[in-house]
Amino acid sequence: MSEPQPKTSTTPRDTTTVPAQAPEPSRWHQTFQKITTGNALISVLSVLLALVVGAIMIAFTDEDVQKAAGYFFARPGDTFVAVWQSVSGAYSALFQGSIYNFRRDTFAAGIKPLTETLTFATPLIAGGLGVGLAFRVGMFNIGGRGQMLIAASVAGWLAFGFDLPWGLHMLVALVGGLLGGALWGGIAGLLKAKTGAHEVIVTIMLNFIAFYLVSWLLRTPGLLQAPGSSNPKTPPMKDTAIFWNLKEYGYNLHLGFVVVVAATVLVWWILSRSSLGFRFRAVGENPNAARVAGINVPSIYVYAMLISGALLGLAGVNQVLGTVTTGFTAGIDAGVGFDAITVALLGRSTPWGIFAAGLLFGAFKAGGYSMQAAEGVPVDIVLVVQSLIVLFIAAPPLVRTIFRLPDPGRGPKRPRPIVTKEVTAK
Amino acid sequence: MTTVTEHHQVSPQPDALATTVVTSWKAPIAFAVFTVAALALAVFAPREGDTTYRLNASDKDAIIIANISVPAMPALWAVVVLLAVATAFSVWLVTQKRRVPLWLVVVFAILFLFGFLTWAGAGAMLPMINLLYGSLSLAVPLIFGALTGVIGERVGVINIGIEGQLLAGAFTSAITASVVMSSTGSMWLALFAGVIGAMVAGALVGMVLAAFAIKYFVDQVIVGVVLNVLVTGLTSFFFSQVLAPNAAVLNSPPRFPRLPIPLLSEIPIIGPVLFRQTLIVYLMYLAVIVVFIGLFKTRWGLRLRAVGEHPQAADTVGINVNRTRFWNVALAGTIAGLGGTFFTIGSGIAFNKEMTAGAGFIALAAVIFGGWDPIRATLAALLFGFASNLQNTLSVIGSPVPSEFMLMLPYLVTIIAVAGLVGKVRGPAAAGKPYRKA
């Protein structure tokens, strides 16, 4: 789930400089230490803890449980049975709605929930990559909603308003949408670079501006509104522009997922292999040092927001060309712009971490709806579980305290202020 | 207050050190943009008729002011000329290496606003009292939220979770007030319970933020964002599961009645706007004054700011940095919780999912826009309130502009203001950085 942090990866040069420890602890001991103190276990336990809290909430608000608790001292067994039934019912619905449905006869039908998970995960991953990339440059792109809306509008307009050959049409709409998102994100980057305007304010404001702009476009005849309709909704996308999909086989999965996998690889390459990515990370670590090293910090802000906006734009394009192809309204972003922030946080701003986090949250989303339909548990519980997961993962000491796990050698794991002893002594 | 170093003219001494004066073209550019916008209105969208400004709340006021009528187009042209003069003056100031003074910005803004209102209200009557009264009401949660943000950042903890605190306050006040109302039947007791409940809820969210930020060193922005999601999820879940099925008992809150203050409420214009409000608004006045005086005139405020600016120094003189942070963030949470009451018992509306609708984020913008100063943040929040109520008012009298563009206006103005006038804002030095005792 969580990618190993970049600092733990050792280059060949490092291994030569590290002096060999005299008495080497046994391999088993090391492995045991790694498992009990490592990130992976913390992540698993965090998910577990969050699910336990969710279970408590489900049990306490369940009507059968409340009824049974009324005569708890007469027959305590009833209460526990009711608790078990409510919680296991809800969580098995969550599982069957997101991974595999055992009640279906064939494998092809049983696996459908998994494809739903991937469909829900697609915009989450794209958006998470955008937010995470901005995080790595030390910027907080809270404007995913605006960037998605603008991208969706541009892509949608290109997709329903023009007639182009099959394949090319889709490409044009995709690229147009990406440019729209990049433009909307780029405004915030440009203003930060040129005037020092705080990107948090600017992106929040741009969210509202985009929302009202798109609302106006949607209700004005001749712009985005479907002809002959008075609803603030666009006409459906043309078939030539829609992402290739598996609808004829009964799945909602579409090409967007492949695009997002490619985007993940691209962001990984940008961040860890390209010189632009090196400059991104340098500015993110310490803009002053980066400036001294000769990096043009303002232009990095602009580039970062352009790419971040384009990635959130990809999430918007996914919505209109893949998920909702029958025309869209101003609510097309579906809150993904904000969910993307939690995805990026859970993925610790690393591309593959975000990919995994997006899959997990996609599963929660897909399963949450089927849980609401089957068991009557409001889908909002998914928000609680998701936010608790991020909170727990961000605070490993808390999880260790709860499960009484050993603390990994107090020191090296904890980040320290970047000052040497000589400086502090002054 | 942020310290502004004034560079006075150096007395003519032969060996005086040359003082550098940092001037910026941002203000003239922003002025020019607004002047061109006003000119465009006058040239491309001329309107006919007079604009009438109505300055009385009702005909029963003790002192009646006559309505003021202004011919729309001549007034707009006069405004355009004045704006152009102000722009030219600011350009001259900058070429002379002098600062553009704040009063010029204020005069410019008022002029522009007058021009726009006169243009938009041509041929109709503008109820100014209603406009201002509504603006103040809409600004109430934003002001409470902004005060919370100011205290938090001044003590060194960035609070993105204002939205969550407002929502928690709205939720808790609705439940507690409804329950107390249905069990005791006393409205004032119910309202009092609602206010206390909201303050406790806001403080609890603040404590979670502080605990994770201070004890577990989690990035403060992360905790804030996540807390927003968490509170949204919790309140929505309990709303669907518990509140909605039992709405009569759990979600039918009473409403704060209007309490006109004798004498003060009879002052023309100011009275009906400021002194015929509800108790929550009076509490808001009190909160702004207390926070301002507390931050800048008391020992508590000095310590708080010291912890936010230079925790090492504060620690050296014996201030417990982390304890100061924790309790002040919790205290600030009570203010945001109080702000949340506006949505439910302040307006007599039942709680609904996500009913704060981004007010916490606007409050956050007001904090930064206002330069981490309680008074200026309040003014910024009032600007947002005014702009959203302007849209309401204009849509009633028939606005010439599509309502979406009017709704967009405050956000557009904020961007221009932040980019053009405020520019590189500098918050408290240690905000967002956890403190570890060496």
C-alpha cells in the first residue's frame, strides 16, 4: 500500500560508505523487526482499526441491535447476535460490491464488482496523481474540482459538438480536456510564480469560479446545453469520442483505466527519472536551497501546476468520456477533486502508492453503494472509514500504542529538523 | 499587527545611507483592470433610468432619511473618470518610488462598488439596509471561522479543518437544542444548550487536530483535510441513520429571535444593520473585539504569538510551547463551533448533510486575505458576505448580469486582490511546523 520512501532506496555508492555492523543480528530477527515496525503492517492495522470503528458505528445505529440491547441483561446473547449480523452483513455486502460476488453463477458475472472498483478507482487515481505531484513540489492543489469541471467541459464540448473520425475524435477530446485542466491549474501556478499569491486561496476561488462558469454554460442555449432542452445538461457524447469500453460484455470498465495506468508510469518517470522531476523535488524539499542551486523556482511552480491540473483534468475527462457518457451536469466532478486529496495523502504522494490508494478507495466507493442498497447502511460511512485510515497511517505511533507494537529504534524513523548540532549550538 | 516598515524621506545628510524603497506595480495594474471593467460597462452595456438608494429599514423608523436617486449613466461615467484619476495617481506614486496608500485602495473600491451598483440597479430601487443586513448575516459563520483560523495560525497550527468545525457545531447545536426543546419546552434553555454543545463540538475537533499535529507530528494540512472528511462522513452518517427517522425530536431546532438593542437600533442606517440582529451576531462582535485585544494587548496574546513566530525563543523563556498550542487550538475550536450554530439555530433550519457548503474554506481564504489579523480577516469575510448577498438582492430587482457571474464575483475579486494587492503574504513564521524540544 505505501511505497517505500525514496530516502530508503540506497544507491550503490551508499552501500560502500556504510560501515559493516560488527555482530550481525539473525535474519529472522531482522525480518521480524521489519514486519512489526514497518510501514506495511502499520497500513494493514490502520485499515483494520478504521473498519473496527466503522463496525461500531454500524452496530450502534442498527435497529435490531438497539431492540436487542433493550433487554441486554435478560438475554445478552441476542445483542451479540444482532451486532454480528448487522456488521457482517454490511461488510460482506461491501466485499461483494467491490471484489467478487459469490452469489453469481459464473465467474464472469461474479467478477463484475471488481471491474466496478477499477472504474471508480480510475478518476481517483488520476486526481490523486495530480494532487500528489503538487505535494511533492510543496504546493497544495485544493482546486481539483475546478480543474475537473473545466476539463470535462472542454472534452465534452469537443466530444458532442464535432464530427471527427473514430479514434481521432477520442484523442482530440482527451487532449483538449487535459489542456483545459492544465490551463485552470496553470492559472494558480502562474499567479503564485508572478505575484506570490497563495495557491490554496487561488485554487479554492477557482473552484467556485469554474463551478459558476460551467453552470452558466450549461444553462445557456447554444453553448453546452443540449438543444431543445431546458435542463442544465449537455447532449450525449458522440460514439466516436467515447472511451473504448466493455459495455457489450456487461462491464462498465473503459479505456480510461489503461490511460490512468499509463499516467501513473509517466508521473513515476517524471518524478524519479527526469531532470524536471528532480527540480520538482528539490523545490519541494527546500525552495531556498533550490534557488541557490540555480533552479528557477517560479517556473517550476508553473510547470508543476500545469501537470497537476492536467492530471486532475484527466479525472474529469474520464468522467465524461468513460463513466457518464449520456451528457453531464455541473455535478460531474462527483467530489473526486476532494477525494483525490485523501488518496494522495494515503499514497504518501508516491505514484504507485497513489495507485494502490486509489484502488482501495475505489473499492470502498463501489462497495459502499452496494452496502447502502443491500443493508441500508448509509454510504457516508465510507467517508469515515477512509478518513480514519489516512489519519491512522499518518500517525504510526498511535497505531503502535494501540496494538502495543515495538517502537523501531526511537530516532532514525522520526523526521528531525534539518539542522546540524553546530547550528543549534549557536 | 504586521509590522510595516515605513521608509521616510531620509533627511538630507551627505553620507546618509541610501534607503531602498520596494515599490510594486501590482496596485496600479489592479486599478487599471477595474477601471477598464467599469469603462466597458459604460460603453458596451449602457442602461437607462435612475437608481434609487433606499436607506430606511421600514417607514416606522424613528429617523427617516429620504431616498437618494442617481441618474445611472452620468453617475457611472463620473465614476469611470474618478477611477481613471485614481489609477493615474497610483501610477504617479509608483514612478515616484512611493507606496500606494491604503486609503486610496479603500476609496477606489468604494467608488467602483458605487459605480457598479448604480449601473446594475438602473431603473429600480436598491434596498440598501436589506443588502447590508443580509451581508452581515451571511458573513457571521465566515467571521467566526476566520477568527479560529487566525488564532490557530498565530499559535503555529495551520487549521484547514475549519469547515469540519463549523459542520460539527451546526450538527451538535441542532441536536442538543432540539432535544432540550422537546424535553423542557424552554426556548432559551434550548438555544443556550445548543450554543454550548456547538462550542464543545468545535473544541473537540480542534483537540483532535492539535493532538495529531502536536503529539504525533502529523502534517497539519493533512490532519485538517482529513478531519473535514471525517466530520462530513460522521454527520452525514448519523443524519441518515439517526436524525432523519426521528426528525421531530432530534432535528427541529428552535431559532434565535432578533433582539433590537434599544436606542442604538434607532440610529439611521447603522442601527437597522448592526443592532437589530440576533444574539449570535452580538456574540460575533464580542468575539472579534476580544480576539483582537487578546492577541495584541494581553500577556496571553503575546505568548501565543511568540509560540507561533519563534517557538525556540518562547521555550527558552519558559513557555510550554506544545501545551500553549494545544489549548489555544481547542479554544479557537469553540469559536468555530459557535459559528456553526448560525446554520441551524441561528437561522432556524434543521440540520442537513454538508450544509456548511464550503464556508470553512472561504473563512480560510479570509484568514490569508486578511493577513492573519483578526480585524482584517473580519473585513475580508464581510466582503464575501456582501458579494453573495448582492447577488440575492440584484436577482430580486432583476439583474442585468447572469446570476452565475454575480456569484462568481467575490471569488474573482479575491483572486485579483490576493494577486494584485496583497501579494506575497507572510504568515506566522512557525505555522505548520511541529515543535520538538531539543
